[in-house]
Amino acid sequence: MQLQVEHFKAELRVWRPPGESLQTLYQDVTRLVTLAYLSADVALTNHVGKEAFVTTLGDHNLQLEVMKREPVNLEAADSQAIKIEAYEQSLSSSNTVVTEQNEGRTKRRPRNVYAVADKL
């Protein structure tokens, strides 16, 4: 039993594989914390789960942004990471550069962005 507990604790330190969703990482960390700390206090499991989740994100910028928000538990860390990742994806897709070929020359320009305003 002790060997299994040590195995679960070791798995908590494994980085998030590329392409794995934050929700899957959250579920994995929750499962491993439950198995590794069966009889531990709730406050300890919350702290260990939050720290393991942030540590295993695999993206230093995302880790930093989540840590700046000081999540109180694993659920809050997951929620904040999902929001930050969504914001980053939204910003990166809105700044897409359009490449045009004209007379043998390549011209790069920002993608057009349009806004709709309400009439007063």
C-alpha cells in the first residue's frame, strides 16, 4: 500500500502532456490527490492539489498568471487556468496576420477587425 501511495505522489509531479485539456489535468490531479492522501486533512489535500495542478501545467506563463490570482483550492486554480487559456487563445486568433502576394512581393498586414456600435 505504501508503495502505491508513493507512486501516486510521484505522478502528481508529472507535467501536463501537450494537447491534454485543463479539465483532464484537473480530473487526474483530483484522482491522484485522493489516492495519495487518503487520510489527510481537507486543508492539506486542497493545498497539495492546488500546488500540484499549478506545477504540472507545463506552461510557465500560465503558471505565473494562475499563481498571481492566488487560488484558494484546486477548483479555483482550474477555473482560473481555463479562463486565462481561453483569453490567450482569443487574443492570438484575433491578431492573425494576413499575407498577400503582390507582384512577387509578400506583404503582411493585421487581420481586419470590425466593431458594431449601437446608435444613440
